[in-house]
Amino acid sequence: MTRHDRKKLVLMRHAEAEHPWGVTDHDRPLHRSGARDAAAAGHWLLAQGHVPDMILCSSALRARQTCTWVCSVLGDLAPTARLDESLYAAPDARIIAAVNHVPDTVESLLLIGHLPGLRDAALRLATPDSDYDAVMALADGCPTSGLAVLEVPGSWAELDGAAARLVDFTVPRPSPGDR
């Protein structure tokens, strides 16, 4: 299969959130540094050519705000995000099921969610020939704004365990001048 026959799946953990008193977990907003980190993730996606055709996003406020900052950097290239209630605190199986329902016309998908399901989904999907350093970095933890990039051969509907090659894992941060 040629590189052009592969779809791209980017799993992103939401950016750093605040922990305000009296606010439910679902309604926690981004911290100021989280907004900067989410924008840095948008710049990284753009620079690496990982602009999504579709975005699936958890309904949690911090995930929605992460998506807003990423999309603000992507500008006119950003698709309208689809909010999915089921991605909030979703286990890996639910995340993969959401991806399984993506139309095959989508070639590049960004999914913004939460731990531990997001990291577990990326590791579950990773094939044995995945990039060793990316797998080890992801297995070591998935900090806020972490991005796991996977190459998916074939249909989204057929995606299951050990079916995608993890090619990169990064945690983009703004340059010191941007803080």
C-alpha cells in the first residue's frame, strides 16, 4: 500500500485545564497556559502537514476550548468540529468505535479527548512496526496537548487493535517568547 492510500489519525489530549472550586469536571476551562499550548499544537499540526479533514471532539469544556485554539491557528483550513458526548471520559474501545463511524471520504481525522482512554486507544491501535520512540514516549505518559499520529491503512470501519502504525508522538509547547 502506498503512502497515499493511508489515512491519518491524530489523537490529541486536551490542553491543561484549571481546577476551579465548585465547577464540575465536565465544565473545567482551560488554564492560560493550556490555551497557549493548544495554539502551539495547532502550529505543529500545520507545520507537519497534519491538517484534518474532520475533527471529533469531546463535549467537555476543556476539550472544546482546546479545539477552538487549534482551529484558530488552522484558520480557513479547519473543518467544523463535531462534538461527541460519548468521548468524555471514554475508554479506548469507545474512542475506536467513534473512529469506526467516520466516513471513508475523510482522509485525516483529529480526535480530541481525555486520559486514560486516548492513550490506551493509541497504544491498542499501534502495530508492531510502529515508531519505537513514539510508542515508548506515549507509554510513558500522555501530557496535556500530547499528539499521537497514526497511519491507518484501509477503512475507518475496519480499524481495530494493532491495525495502525504509530509514526509520531509529540507534546508541542510554545516558544519561550510566546509564554
